[in-house]
Amino acid sequence: MRNTISFDLDDTLIGCDGPVEPLGMLGKILKAERLRLGTRNLFRELRSQSFSVGIYTSSYRPHSQIKNTFRCHGLKLDRIVSGPENEVAIRGTRLSKRPSAFGFEVHVDDAPIGSESDYQSTVIVIEKNDPEWDKGVLMKLQSLTEQVPEFADADRVS
């Protein structure tokens, strides 16, 4: 089974006050949003560990805008879930997001999304201004594989 991880956008990958990934000329022309520094390396490391990487946001950005932002940074997304899909998934719950409804096993966000009994995904909460946030995500994934051995192959997260 291929493990799946999703990331929130606002205050998680975009809109943080710290350093951002460099953006090439095409990105500047297309007015791509700037990604938090560390995003490229983290996504590439996750890919090398056979993760499927997606975006799960409650914002109403068009999928094409999100896809283009990541393309301008040299990154491919396997799945995008945004506001309209999220609204349907959380209807009748007290959650702000429901990653398991879209097959995400792990979700990275700047805020908790509800009580643990309400969803089946692991949520990694990161600080908006943590310069080591990407290393923290990898460490938490490593911890998860130690707690739940079937989550990853023996060589997955190191």
C-alpha cells in the first residue's frame, strides 16, 4: 500500500512569515504563491519514500491555481481537495477537515482539525514560524512508523 499525506495551504505551506522557496521567472509571471522554505526538499524526500503527496485545504482556490503554484516550484501533486469538496465531507460533523474521507492517512496543518475519535487520519500540527518544520514532519512520520509498523515499509522513513 502506498502511504498518503496531505498538507494544508494557509499558514502551513503558504502565508507563513518566514523564509520562502525561491521562485523562477515563470512563477513570477504567473504570480504563483510562494511556498514555505523547506517544502521542496520535504516533498522530494516524501516521494523518495514512496508517499503520495496531496493538498487538502478548506480554501476556495481553484484546483488549477493550486496545481500551477506547485508546478512553478517544480513539484507534482497527486491529489487536491479544496473548499467545495471539504464542505461535503465535514457536513454533520464538528470537524474543520476530514482527511480520511479522501484517503489521506496523514495530514499536516497549522491547527488541530477535531477530536481524534472523529477521524481516521493522523494529524501533524506544525508551528507557523518553526524554521525546522520540515524536519519535524519527518521526525513525526518516523515516530508514527515506530508506533504502527504496518504504516511503512522497513526502509520508508529514516
